[in-house]
Amino acid sequence: MANRKYLKFGLRADKNLADLDDATTALDNILDDLSTQLDENGDPLTFSSADLFPLIGLAQKGLAKNINNQGQPTGLLDLAGSTAQATAVTNTLIDVTPAITIQDYINRFKVILGDPPWIDGGTGPNATIISSDRLRSNIYDQAGVEFGLQPGTADVTIGNRYRILDLGNVSPTSAGGWNKIAGTTGITYAVGDMFVAVMTGYTAWGSGSTSGAEVKNTTVPTALSHPTDSPSQLSARHLWVSEDDPSTYTPLLENQDFWEDGRFNFSDKIHPNLPDTFGGIRWEGYQSGRYFFDFDTNAYFIIEEDLVDDGSEDNWTLVRGVISSEVETYDKVTIETIDGSTRIRFVDEMDWRRVMLQMKIELDGQEGEVERWERVWNSTNDEYDHFVFLNIDTGITDTTGRYVEFYWQPLNGDFVQTFTTYFTPPARGKRRRVRYTAFWPLPDVANVSYGRKRFYDDMPSSRALSFDVFYQSDGTQDVNGEFTFPYFRDNRAHVLKQDSTKKLTVDGRVSFPYKPPQFTEDIFKYFTPSQSGDTAYPQKSDSTQVRLIESSNSGKLQTSDRSTTKVFQKAEVGDWIVVITNFDTTNRWNSGSSSRAYSFQILEKEDDYTVFVDTQYSSTTGIPRDQDHYIQVVKNRGLLGIFKKDDIINGSTGTTARIFPLNYDQNISSMMKVSPDIIGIGDVAGFVRFTGAAAGGTEGNSQEHPLKVEVVSEVVAGQEWRFECLAHPQSPNSAFSGLPNNAGNSVLGSGICAAYAGMGLKDLTASSECGGVYGLEVAVNSTGNKIYVTALPSGVITNDIVYFQGSDPSSPVIDQSSDSTITGSTKIQSTGTDGTGSYIVISTTLNAEIPAGTTVVAVPDTYGTGNAKYLNREYCVIPLNTAPPFGSTESGLITTTAFKNLIAREIAFDNMHIEVPSADVVSLESAGNLSSVPNRYLAIKYITPEGVTQTWKALINDNLTGI
């Protein structure tokens, strides 16, 4: 028997394909060129194992019994053209017309969510397919290149970031030295500092000597394109060429609908139109959910987010990415052993963002692999520390630091993993602009490929990164229909919907569990009372300092020092932030002053360090991104308004405070718009000396308790009010211990006032608008100028104004004023009693008969001031008799001759009896002519005890001719 040897690697039948490293890849290779057909571009059609997935398990499902030869479902075909029928009450078959169909459910679901749907209703990101001839050909991380700075030869690139390795003989301080190339002023540069080049060295210094000057390119990679540079000329900031000349480059495939849950495996071309199996894809859109990912890939990739989103391409921030097979760190790292593994600490976070799991590194001749990562908050430095751990212990300890290089080789089959990485979550209901870019560039070596190209979001315990979380826009211009969730969110009654400038009150018989604040620290959450009682003030320190982060239009505020106080620990959604951006110590809050104070409501609380306020926070206050500034948190419960506060001008000791509205933008919903005239006697006012960062930390004594408002007066219409205040009963001083003495125009006494309701909410509307208004019930049908009433009130009612509008407001039954003046009004001239009953005589003649049971309303002659009594107050009195326009009898309502043509839209009754004189009843069979045929009917719907509705008709003929 011949002795066969396996001279080449292949498939062994006795191994049942078990000797394959990847059975799926083998199957993909078999199916790849199986078809001989061509697509519309003349390229062979390709297949993969994914095309077979629908066939798995079909043999066990018995599907063949339910489809015809064309693959159509026989069950549905049998229903084609059929009509569902049901038996009617008349025992006949009728076609069924369902009140709610499946399509109704679909349409209703669409309406509720919005169009486009507001939640998970995105259409996916926009994909751009990039051919290999457009990608940067020198695939190495230019960020990491070190060179001696020799202008004209070895020079910097404008827009790139560099670290100074050696100052050389370039001045570190002068305007013509490092400051010039960096575009800065007054900075003293040192080794290790970084700068972004605004000009080349040749432009800055000519070809003069820069002996010894050395820099390192630390430009963070982006997926930006360049319109004209060739791939070999692209800088570290640009990845590909967007030139649209088809004679130079393969045409771009833009606005492609291609996402597949972020899970891609390519065994052949990325797209049939590409000239080879290399190239890349860039996806861009607005993500509305699942703000985290973990990609397993052999692609070079860049994942970014835009935290500014001002329409430009200059604000992308690297979240995770690697663009070369060697990754040299921008800054030095330190090395130590932790729990039997070598731990590497990164000084520059961007180095950590460019290192992936399964990358390798060589340290002093020992090769290790990145096994896990870690991010730990450093309370000393007020920032995160970033680490990776290797799969070995090298035994190396290096606290001085060194530059290191991580490496991997996708052309040799290496894959890397990104760690579980998070985008910065936006405010609730907002979307984050993101960009994913994966590319497999043309190798420098011929006849080499990447094999299976994989870019795969691998989060098994999470929902897929589906296309529907991606939108094409940020949603700010979306028009939300009346029944959409955003419409409901924006219009519901909620703590964030406090746009009214009126004081909400409900009649005193209705009570609410509300207790006014008793301590100033219950109002101003960072008010710190001292041991001496009233000598307390809000501490202006890092504990109340925040900064606007992410972008100038995000409205996201975060604690400046996360290692100390959690600024928003005591805050809740709905509370208010007060910020004073400038304080004029001469004019203080007076008219013409440059002082500015603003308030913004907390719309969302992310944690004790971070909240969201109005997106116009920066544009309104002028505070830019990342600038630390002081705030004060004011509680919302019971709050009437926040105002500027000062002492009286004359400098005397007293109880009077001057109150001014805050500055505001008309487009912002804020307490800044509230006027102090809604504050009343008995309400509570809390004062603090909080003047903001611009006041240089001015502090002074403030009350430990809020004060009771005794008198409110408006001094300058719409601009200045004054409060007379009483001391809190728990104040340690028996005399007034509130506002401190005023010394001329000193800043002492200036600050913020927060006013609160002094009691449970009560409605004074009825008592203020309807005090003394009364009703009179008409006893019998009345005409002329005498109205009979069931009873006369006690006291004198002559000269009171009387009203009855009737069914037509444009033509009232009793004449009334049309302009709320005495002109046209009707008064009670006299009262009396005769044989018919009690009556009133009015000053005008009734324009129509008033039927018995009607309620006429009278406003006392002494009501209010000015012309208030000439306003119709019928809404103040509930009808004394609810029967009209029907008459009332012991057995129920009856129609009356006064309203014989009464039209009712719908009347429900339990029992009805229709009486028709026998002489008026005519048989249809004996009708002599058509004129006697009924021409009207009264439709009566009768609901049987079984719930069945029957319609009866009482036939009526109002044409008696010929009968």
C-alpha cells in the first residue's frame, strides 16, 4: 500500500474540519466565489456564511407544509380577497369593519413617539466609504516623531501639537521665541510643555539658528479629511483625501445606509465599488442612547465625540483610537508592580486612549501584553489617573518616567480590544454627535492582506448598538406633534414649568402641606452659619465654585474641585443657581450699574458634582467654557422669586431693603423674569451677601433666619421695590437684627434676596374678584323692567349693577356696559312686593322674557374701586336653579313655551313619555298626499339591558296642508 504523506496543510475528513482554526472563515472562503453571476457594476457576486443563517433549523420547523412552490405562505394566501363577517342583531351576515386595526396600532405608535420617533427612532449614522488610494499611505503614528527643529528643513506643521524636548537656544520667554511659534503671550516655556503651532519655524524665525531645539509631535489623531493634499502629504491631523476629481481618486461613496449594529466582518471588499479589498468607512451621526462600546477589531480606527457641536469640524475629541501598528507615548509613563502584575501609569490621558487590550510592549527586554485597564479618581490632583496592567510582572519600578512604545500587527492576524469605553452622556433627551472611523490601509508589502476584516462591537450583556439610536440631526429643529412624548414633556405640569408671573393660590378651604423655610441655610444651601448666631454668611470658597464643561452651549456645570465639597449634593432638580458675573462697588445694583446677576434652574442632575442648566448659560452670562466661577444654590420649594438686594440709600439703620429684578434674557425660562410685586405681606425673605467672583470675595454678616415681609412698596415702576421686614422670632437679638448698617455706598449690605410664600398656598382669586357679588332667582316669567324674584336680600341693593347675558353674549337680555364703564349698564332702581311676589325694578327694559328659574347676578354699588363694578361678574355665582332652560316639576324637567325651539346636542334620560293629541295622529297608509308624509323625526337611542343600542324614531310632520 502506498504511503501517503500530507505535504501541504489542508482539510482532513477524519478530523471533521476540527483542524480548522476558524470554521466560519473556511466556509466564507468556500462560498466567496461560488456564484458566476455579476452585479450591476460587472463585479462577481459574493456570498458568506451569513447568507445561510435563515436556513438553519428550517428542516425541523415543517415550513415546507405551509408554503407553495414560490415560497409564499399558503395560510395568508387563503385569506387573500376574503372578508370577515359576523351575524347582526337582525340575524343577517354583515362585513366586519374593525374599529381598531393592526395598522391603527402602527400609526398610533408612530404618533406617540413622534415623526421621526423621539426614542430609538433614528435612521442610522451616515456612512462614507473611502477607497485605499485616498488613505494616508505612510501608516505610522506621526504623533511620536521626534526631530531637531531646523526651520526650512525639519519644521513643524501648522495646527499640529508638539512637546518641547529641548529648548535649545530659542528664548523660552520672549515674544520672538517659543511664544511666537505657539501664538501665545507672556508664557515661560520649559521642557515638557506642549504647544500648537500657529506658524512654521521658518515663518517665526526665518532660517536662523535654532541650535539644540528639539520637539516631539504629539498631535491627537482625527478622522478629518483634507481637500487637496495627496495621501503622502497628509499631516497627523488628517486621515484621508476628500478631493472629488474622479480622474485622480476612486469616487467617494457618501450618505450610505450601512451600520449593521456596529458589527462588521468583511471577507472580501468593503463595498463592491471599491477597486480592492482595502479602504475604510467613516460613520457620523447623533447618538441618543447606549453611550458606551467595546470594539474587537483588526482595523485601524478612530472613535470621536463633538462636545461643542457648533457646526464646525474643529471640536472633535478622541475617545478611543489607534492609527498605526506602533504607538509611542506623547509623555513619559511610570512603571511599578501591583498585585503581581506590571502596572503602567499614563501622565497624558490621550496616551491611555490610544492603547488597547492585547497590544504588546517590551520593557527592558521583556515582552508583555496589555491585559486590563483601570481609571481611578485622584482627589489630590483633582483628576483621573489612567493605568494599564500587563499579563506579566517585569519587576521594573520606574518613578522618574520614560517614553514607551506599544505595538501590534494586524497584517499578522493581531486583534485588539478597546476596553469598555464611554462617550460623555448629554442631558436627558439630547443627542451626542459622534464619529466612528475604521480603515484597512494598503500595506507597504505586496501580496499581503488582513484576512478577515473585523470591526465588531462586542458587548454581550448589553443591547446591540442598533442603527435606531443614531439620528441625522441633533433634534433641536424637530417639530413635535401634540401627542408626542417631547410635547408632553415640554407642556406637562412640572417643577421645571414655572413660567407664570402670578402667585398661585387656591381657596383657603384647600390646604397644602407647606412650611416656610425657618433658617437661611434652608434657602441658600451653601450658607454657613457661625457660632455667634446672626453673623453668618455664605462661604465663598472652592466649595461653591463650578465650571461650564463640554461646550459653551451645553449648559453642563461641574464642580471645579471634585476632591472637596460635592457642590450639588444638596441640590435637586428644580432648584436654582445664582451667579453674579460682575459687581460695581460704586453703583452696586442701582440703575446704570454694570453689576450683573442671573439665575438658572437645574434641569437635570447627573450626580453630586454635575448638573445641567439652560443651554444659553454661557451666552447669557458671558462665562466661557472651563472658567471657574462662584455660584449659590437656592431651593425651589415655595420660592416666589430671586432678586438683587441692597440697603436703603440714606445709610440709616433700619428694616428697609431695596429689591431689584435680576438681569435676564427674554428667551430663557427663569426666575429672572419674576417681578417682586407678587410678594405679599406675611411672605418670607432670605438675604445673603453673595456678590460673585467679580466682587473679590466680599463677605459680611447675614441673618441666620429669614425675615417676615411686613410692607411691600414699588418705588420705581418695574425697577425697584422696598421691603419693610420684621425679625424672625428666634433671632438672638430682641431688636431688629436683620440688615446691617449701611456706610455710604459701601458694598456691605448688597447681595441676593430669595422670597418664599409665608403660608400654605391659598386661592384669593374668588375673594378678590367676587367679594359681595350675589344672585337672584327669577320667580316667574318676567318682561319689561320688573323682575320677580324668589327672595330679596337684606340691606339696600338700589344702585347695584345687575347682569343677565342669556344665550347670546352679543345681545344680552339685560343691557350691560360694553367698555366696562357706567355707559350702557343697568342698575336696580327699586325693590318691592305685590300680589305676585317680591320684585326688583331695573333701569332698562328687558330685551327678552326671562323665564322662571333663571339666575340674575348683581354687583354691589360699593364693589372695588374705579369701574370694577361695571365688569360682568356672572361667573362668580353658581346658578341658583339648574333646571333652565327647562321647567322643573316634581317628576322631572319639562320644556317650556319660552324655549319651544330649544336645540340640544345630546340629552340622556332614564324615562321619556311623548304625548300627541289623538287628532294630530295620522296613519301613513291613509295619508292623502305627500305633504302629509313626516318630514322630521326625533331620533331616540335606546340601550337595552344587554348593552345593545337600538335607534327609534318619533316621526313628525310640521306641514299640515291637506290633512
